[in-house]
Amino acid sequence: MENATSPALPLLPPGSLHLDNTLGALFVGEVLISFLFGAATVQTYLYFHRNARDSLWARGTILFIWLADGLHLAFMSHGLYTYAITDFMDPLALTQCIWSLASTLFAGELTMMPVTLLFSHRIYKLSGKKWPLVFIVPSQVVSCAASIAIGIIIIKMPSYAELQAKYSWLWFVMYGLQTFTDCAIAASLCTLLFRSRSSFARTNSLISTLILFAVSTCTLTSSVSLASIIAYAAAPHNFVFLLFGMLLPKLMANSLLALLNSRGALRTRHAPGVVSVHFSQLPGALVRAGLAGSEVCVTESGKDTHMETGQTSLADLALEPKRGNIGVEAA
């Protein structure tokens, strides 16, 4: 007597079901995001240990990002366990998306949205204008909506084949807009930082460092987003596109934490400078230095005047700058 069979599952195209690019891709992704979450955990600890003077809302936001990052890893781990252990010896189970993998989209947005909003907030603070946000916030919101829509659709219609046939465009919209958002953030930061350049070599060195960080971060995150789009367009029947997609929230969280934790080193490296000028030459020195109308700390010592100029608060661009004796702000 024949064994009872379960309802027929949508089959993948013949010859396309391979464990190395399906279950294997998920395993590689699990290893990578576990490593990145470990790095984010260490960086989160360092942030709270070194940045006690940051505002309560800033510290709370960082804690929320870390918790969402952990939730993202937990959902991913459950999905891999289900495919590899619960559904062992049932390769057709790989044709159906389980609820925990769909939930990684929600958890990922809980990580990426606050990161984007933090950078948007600093761009607004640095520029004093809202127009740069027009290229950042709407695209991130639409990308988030597309991600949530995909998650809901997968839960209601778990077949990967049906999703690819009817709603593949949502994946392209989600990661296409995420790529645009990352580039818009980098372009806005680089523009603001470049305009903040002055005649001080140390300030310019700090600005160059921050520009390099913005460009490198944008290149990394946007490359991962584009890789997910290309992988889905080229091979929608394997899980390589999911591998790239699950890396993005972890990379964004780590990039933000790395910037925040580097502020102390940047302040030490680009410490305020002291310039000695004769008191009678002070007005001309201010004009030549581009500091006319700015605050400087002036102390007399004999016949000379020591003019101490603080460095830019751009090292705090991701969050509110710390309150301190800052003489000149380039932002």
C-alpha cells in the first residue's frame, strides 16, 4: 500500500535544486552574520563604556539597534535549523519559505531604519537644511514598506516560485532604493564635510578621514545591495540573494558603531592647536585663518597672545556632539 503523501509542493525548475547554493548559502550567511553580530556586540559594549556623555535617546537608540540585530540573527538561526534539522531529508522543503526567514526582513528593517535616521539627523544638524533629507528619508521609507510587504506576502504565500513569478519586482525596489539611500547619505556627508574645510591642516585631515569613512561605508553597503539584486535577477531559484540580503543590516549596524567608537581616537589624533601671534597682529591673523566672527580662546603671555582654536565637532556627526570647550566648529 502506498504511503500517504502530503499536498504537492511547487517544484523548482528541474536540475536547479542543489544544496550548495540553497542550504549551503544559508549556512555561509549564518556564519557571516554571527561573526558580524559578535563584532556589533563588542562595539556596543565599547560604546556604552566610552560614551557615557551621549544623550539618553542616543544611547537608547543604540541599544534598540543592538537588540534588533540580535533578533535578526535569532530568526535566521531558526530558519536554518528548520531547513537543516527539522526538514532533514526533505529537499522540497527548500521550495517553501518559513515564517522565521520572512521575519528576518522585519528585524532587518528595525536595524536599518534607525541607522538611516541617525545619519539623516546629523546631516540636518550639520547643514541646517531639510532638502538633503528629501533624497534619503522617502527612499528609505519606501524600501522599508517594500520589505514589510515581501515579509507579509511570504507568510501568506510561502512558495518561492510564486513569489518570484508575481512579486519579484518588490525585491528589486527594496534593494534598489536601499542602494540609492546609502549613496545619498554618503554624497550629503561628503558635500557638507568638504564645504567645512578650512585653512587648518588638522581640521582638514579630520574631514578627509570622515569623507573616506563615508565613501568606504557607502561602497560596502551599496555593493551588498546591488549584489543581492544581481543574484536574484540571475538566479532566483537559489538562496545566494538571501545571503547578501541578510548581511546588509549587520553591515549598517557595525558601520554606525565603528564611527561612534572612533570619535575618541579622532579627537585625540586631531587635538586643538595653539598658535602664537602678537596682539597687534591678532585681527589680521583671524582673517587669514578664516576665523573672523568665530569664537577663539585668547590668553596673553608677555608680549605675545596665544590663540587656541578648537577642532571641528564633525567626529560626532552620527549623534549630537558632546558639550565641551569647542572654540571653532567647522560644521
